[in-house]
Amino acid sequence: MPTPAKGPASYFPSIEKTYGRPIAQWQELIRSAPVSRHGELVTWLKEEHGLGHGHANALVAHTLAGGRA
């Protein structure tokens, strides 16, 4: 039986379902964003892509930590 995801990755199924994009695509967007700091990226995702704060924060935290989808 697979172990459930922990930390930021635990949000990924909900993010994919809610916003209709795979996590790898969100990570590409984050890596090519016009800003680079955590808080700036969270704000950018919220304002430019309509993500909620928790989802944006989870994606940014995982991506900046070097996580791969």
C-alpha cells in the first residue's frame, strides 16, 4: 500500500483537480516566473493564475526545495 504524501505534496491531487494542470506544469511556470523569492512567487501565482494561498504556497515550497513532480 503506498504511503500518503506529506508536506506540500499532500496538496498536489487537489491542485491538479482544482486548476486543471499537472504539477510539473506549475513547477515549470514557477521556475520561469518573473520573480524568484518565495513570497513573491506565492503572490504571483495568486494574482496571475488565481491559485489560493495554501495551494500557491505548497507549490512554491516544493519547487524551491528542489522537488520534482
